[in-house]
Amino acid sequence: MNNMKTVIAPVNIAVIKYWGKRDEELILPLNDSVSATLATSVMCAKTSVFTGPQLTSDEIWLNGKKESFTNKRLVNCLEGIKAIAAKEKSVDEEFLKWKVHVCSVNNFPTAAGLASSAAGYACLVTALAKLYNVKSDVSCVARLGSGSACRSVYGGFVQWHAGTEPTGKDSIATQIAEASHWPEMRALILVVGDSAKKTSSTKGMKKTAETSELLKHRIEYCVPQRTTSIIQAIKEKNFPKFAEITMKDSNQFHAVCLDSYPPFVYMTEVSHKIVEVIHKYNEVCGEVKVAYTFDAGPNACLYLLEEEVPKIISLIKYVFPSSSPDNFVTGLNYEQHELSKDFLNKVGLEPESVDLLKYIIYTKVGEGPAEVTDGSHLLDQNGLPL
Ligand code: DP6
């Protein structure tokens, strides 16, 4: 059907973090960032968009709840795609005038604080681009929804170029390498039990940009070097180099949060324990085998190669025992592995109290957004939620 499109889109987890804007309205960042897009088979947003002459207003339903369409970022995304469609003359003028209905769901808990806005906006913008037959890059429109969303428009390894234009037209995402370039790359998301209300990314990065001296050093010296090096590491499939840069950049991102005035923190004691576990593991292995990275919350994302997964899951289960071990790991399948006494002695870690970690999501690097063609739309023929 030409007046309905449904798309799924992935989350992405940055290895060089975006933190700080030079333009709040256009969502232009102070620095380049780099991420990996994670498989939609494990975690994704799904969005249906519908248009027709019978609609009287733009409407949106998010995870089963009707929300207001007055949100500036949402309006900017819709207008951004319509403006490109008008320029490209990709649909009739009449078709562009009709209102739209949007229905979107995540297949993972939004409350877990897992980059849901990135997947959501990438999904919305891609669905609208398909509805209006837009052919050019839409990452600059996804960026207007949430900065990090522009990286979810592509699969594999992605760079968001900060750009220099005041209009933001060169602040776009490009693909560094496809997911198939490094097929062994895996991600484990360790969901940390935490209910404390956090400073939102938008508010936090504003505070950092206004007050942190360390951020200036990060943007001028650290990020440009790290971006070049990590792109090279990805191209060469050099895991130890990729992992070291990833961990250092995560650590520095959290350091600039502490250097903000007043300071704010996202990592908890459990997050710091995870950092310790990974460093000890790498030390015993005699090589960097696993990397951690933390966003604006306590959850860890571990990047590692497939062969390391059974051992790391086993170690995490040992250090963070669960009261429901059968449902502790979701996502991809993996082989069970029993760590030897000797290995555990060398790592020298004791089990923590039970249920500090809620669960683990096991996933891999995957493809970008894709149209759903099996007819499983979220809206009916009248544009109402099913
Ligand atoms: C820590 O993209 O959520 O995840 O642009 O204000 O919507 P806004 O912020 P958002 O920030 C993400 C910050 C981060 C790092 C990253 O993904 O690069």
C-alpha cells in the first residue's frame, strides 16, 4: 500500500561518544562520534506511518500510548522529510499536504535505558522517507530527533561527522564498514538494576558544554586522534586497539560528566565493578579481549569477539549471581562454558550479592533499518492502532 509504510530500525552503541552540542536546535555536535549498529533480530524499534486525505491531524502512538505531536523534535523530523520530498518532487504536492499517523513500539524495555530514542527516531525517519519516496541521505533528519539517531540509519560501523556548516547540512552519518566486514564482533548488554532518576543526555551534555574545561581538551585533542585510530582499527579488524580506544573514550566521557559544574554521574558501584571485572579478565588473558562502554546510565555494553562470549558470560554469572539464572541471558545462543578453578583464582574475584545485574542481552553488529514487507503493520486501513 502506498499510503502506509512499516520499518524496523536498530539501536547503536557508540565507541567514540557524542557529548556536547554546538547548536541545540539543529542538534549539531561538538565532535565526531563512532558507533556499531546492533542486530534488529535482537533489539529494534518498529514504526508504521500512514497518510490519507481523511486524516484531520498528525497523531502518534508510542508503545501503546497516545502522545502529543507537538514535540519540537518530532515536528522537525516530519517537516525535514517533507521538505526533502518537496525538493526531490518525489510525490504529488497533494499527497504531501495530508496529515500523518505514526505508531511505534520497541521490542525491548524502554525503561532499561537502552538507546531507545536512537532506534525510534531512525525508524520514524526511515518510514517517512519510504512513505514519501525520498531517495537522498536521511541521517541529517534523524539527527533532528536525537543526535545519536543519525548513526542508526546505517548498519555496521558508523561515523557521525560533526561537520562545520551552520545549517548542519554536512553533519551526517556515513558507514565505515558493513556488519559483514567483522562478522565475529559481538555485544553483551549488561542491564544493571537501578531506579534512580538520571540527568537526561540532552540536559547533561548542555551542562558539560557550558562548564567543563576537560571537554575542551577532549574535543580538541583526544576525539580527533581516537576517531582516526578506531576507524583504522575497524578497517584492520584489530580488536585490542578497537577495545582500548573504546574503553578510554567511555572513561573520558564519564570524566567530563564529573568535571561538569555541578557534576553528575551515570555509572553506579555495579558499573565500576564491571569495569574491574573486564580489566582483570584482560589482564589474566594477557591481551585485551573485551571492551566496556557506558552511555548516560549504569548499563554496560561489552564489545568482544564471538569466541570470547561463553567465557565472559560464565565469569559475569559467577561475579553477579542471579536468582533466576534460566532467564538471565536473552538474545543469541551460546555454548555453556565452565571456568576452571585455576582461571578464577588468577582473576581473583568473589561473587557479589545476588541480582545486582538484572539480565544480559547477547547480540551482534547488524544491518540498518529495513522495510517490513510481511504486512504486519501497527496501524489499520483507517490509520488507527491495531
Ligand atoms: C551518551 O542522542 O540521546 O549515548 O541529541 O540530546 O537527543 P540528544 O542526545 P542523545 O545522546 C546520546 C549520548 C550518548 C553517547 C552517544 O550515543 O554517542
